[in-house]
Amino acid sequence: MGFDVKITTRISILDLIAPHSCRGCGALGNIMCERCKKYNSKSILKMCARCKKPISSCCCKTPVYSAFYREGLMKDLVEEYKYHSIRAAASALAELLNLAIPEDFPSESDSYDVSIIPLPTIPKHIRERGFDHMLLIAKELSLIRKWKVEQALVRNKNTVQVGADEKTRKLQAASAYQISEKWLLHPQSTYLLLDDVWTTGASMEAAISVLKKAGATNIASAVILTPR
Ligand SMILES: [Zn+2]
Ligand SMILES: [Zn+2]
């Protein structure tokens, strides 16, 4: 495996693999101590993933949960994981993502049968990294919450966002996904879409639309990072 072992951030590979020290301050115990959790997750975002309004004042009821801004330690963690293929960070990131999702999710009005759906990654990136980074996080989260993982979405071809301007990105994002042929909808289930980074929200919006068209009614989403 060709790791680039040059450490450019405060996180070392050992840090990522050692399960019980705080990524923020190094304190022994958890991957993030209570103090660092509070410090890093000042704003837990809960808005509508479709209309971007506060969830209390929208009628599409498709919340997106996120606990962290795309900066500092959290940004480093996600980038090390994706771009340096540090697979071992998946469980740490799943724990952090778990912080964003309310403990009582799904609420009484929803179905308790939850399926996690990772947003599918471009196959080329999966080949380059040697693993499917969101699928791995989804599997780790499923162990924490005892929810199942379903690969309900597949990527359409020609949907590469790199280098495109915002308008093009949005158009590409809108047609990025389709329902996997192997997938079966359970209308009573709650579907939780997962992604690592929320930029414009166009990818998540597209994924939600595809699921809605397929007949899903209880849909929520969670991302690790959002821009400030
Ligand atoms: Zn700490
Ligand atoms: Zn809405």
C-alpha cells in the first residue's frame, strides 16, 4: 500500500488507529472527549435538505443533520481519511457523524425501521482509494445504531464535479444518481442518507428526489461537515 506517510496535520496514522485517545487534545478515553465535542460541535445544523429552511418552518420534512464545520481538526480528519486512504479513520468518523444524529432519531411519527443509504462515490475514486469511503462509514454507523445499510443508489455516468462551475455542478448533481436495480423499497422505513461533506447541498437534494420518486416518504440525511 502506498501511504503518503508525511504528516501534515496534527493527526498521525497512529492517532487514527489507536481507538481510545481524543483526536482534539489527546486525552485518553474516547475518540473525542466531552470538552472537545462541545468545542467542535458548536452548531448542530438541522435544516431542511431540500428548501434549506429551518426544519420547523418547511413542509418537505427532510432534515439534514451535521455537527461540524469544514475546518480545523474535523476537516483534517476527513481529508486524511479520503485522500490518504486511512481506512482506520472510518470508525472514528462514524462516531463523530453519530453525534450529529439526534439520539431519539427517528422521532415517534416516523418509522423505527431505519436504513442507512450512503451516497455512492464515483467508481474511479473508489478504485484510487481502494475502498468505498462512505460505505465504510455507513457500515460503522450501522454497528453503533443497529440500523441496516442499503446501497439503494447508484451513480450515473458522466457526473464528475471537479473543476466545473457552480451552475454546471448543480446540473450534473441533479442527474447524478438512480435507484439500484437490486433495491426494494419498504414504504414504512426511514431512510437516512449519508455523505461526508455538504457543499451546496445539490448532491443530497438529488439523492432525496430519486428516493422520493421511488416512493420513500421518511427521508433524512446526515453529513459530517458543512461550510461555515
Ligand atoms: Zn479532547
Ligand atoms: Zn423543506
